[in-house]
Amino acid sequence: MIKKLIALTALVGLTFAGSALADGAGCGLGKLVLKGKSGLVMNVLAATTNGTSASQMFGITSGTSGCNANDTVQLEQARESYVSVNFDSLSKDMAMGQGQTLSAFANLMGCSVGAQGDFARMTQEKFEVLTQDSKSLLNGVKKEIAVDPKLSAACGLS
């Protein structure tokens, strides 16, 4: 199971890395502010700006700030694959309210590092409802994030 997790994480990482190499830090406020600048430092600054301002999430969902709506489809497919492949391990982590599989899932759901504890608590509290099957898990988590003011502000549901 760990091998599957590593393989899927690598696949998702390579997908996003390929995008990052082509577009630097991706889309968002950072890309707009640092337009025309290149190099590792500029890409890190752009990515940091995108992450801290949440402009990338808004841009992807609205198709603005240099974002492409197709990125949303790829992210959703990565989420579905991750939950499907890691359902058993993810369910165990959710029951405990912690674990690597759950942390990786929180990242994939766009949750900031600071919100991962709240995300883990929510999945633990809603464990019985969320863990019927992989499809209902992903949809249920999205609904729970959307109705929780703290999580909806800290997690990017593109």
C-alpha cells in the first residue's frame, strides 16, 4: 500500500512539476505581479504570493489571473485517483485523526499546513458518514469543507 501511495504521489507531483516548469509558479496574483521575471527566486516568490493570497484558487475556479479551467479537471482526477487507490489507508488515518495518507489528502484538497489539524479532526468526527466508499468520501469531504467557515477559507476546493 505504501508503494501505491508513493507511486501516486510521484505521479501527481510530476504532473504539477511539469506544469510548474512550463508556467513557473502557475497562475494567480504571483504570476501577474512578477510577469516577465524568471529564475528560481522569482518562481518561489510568485508561488508564495499565489499560496498566501489564495489568488490561485480563485483564478482556477474563475478562469482569471492567467489560470486555465483544465487545471481544475486534472486536480479533480488526481483527487479521485488518490482516494480510490488509498481508500483503506486513508480510512484508517481518518479514524485516528492523523497519518501520512490523511496529510497528503489534505494537501491534495488544497488545505494549508495550518488547517491540516482542523481537516483531520473534521474527517475523524465525520468518519462514519464519510467512509462508505471512495466516491462518497471525496464528495462528503468537499461538502464538509464547504460548510465549515474555517476549512472553506483554508482549503482550496477548485
